[in-house]
Amino acid sequence: MSLPGSARALQAREVYQVLKDIALEQRRVIGKTPRAWGDVASGEVAVEVDGYRLRLRKEAGELDYCIACTATDGRSADMHCWAGAGTDPLELLSVWERARLIELLAAE
């Protein structure tokens, strides 16, 4: 993963935009592990969308935080790069966007 100060690190805002685009149905999830959202109550969920590879943490059926993301150009970052309060990409989503994202991930 990229170092927190690295110019090549994927910024939380960019990852947030990908998540928001999924919620607004402007991007479509093309792969997910596990395949069925309900297969894991707590644990890691890997999502692929338009070449972005996201690893999300699910806790008690809800999205908890973004573990890591790799962009189409190879830039990457993880939760340690977004260590400041409120800088996790999922934290930047509105309540509606987050609920919609969960709904769409569950439907895939």
C-alpha cells in the first residue's frame, strides 16, 4: 500500500466519489467476494467496479470502514493513509448514499 504522504496515494475523496457513483447508479459493481452480501455478517467484502478494487469491512451487517482501494492506474491506499478523523471514504457518504450503497451491494 502507499505511504500516507505519498503523492501516488489514492485520496479518500477519490474513493468516496467511486462509492457515491455506485450509490447513484452511475457505476456498476462487476465483482464481489463473497458473491452474496448476506454470506458474511462481519468481515471483509471485496468489490470491483470499473477497474477499481475496494476492500470494505462489514460489521453486524453494516458497512464499517474502507480497508483499502486500488485504482485503475495502480495507485492505492489503505485505512492507514486515511487516518484522520472523518477521512475514511465511507464517512464522507451521506446517510442516504450509504444506505443506498448497502442496498445495491446486497442486491448484486
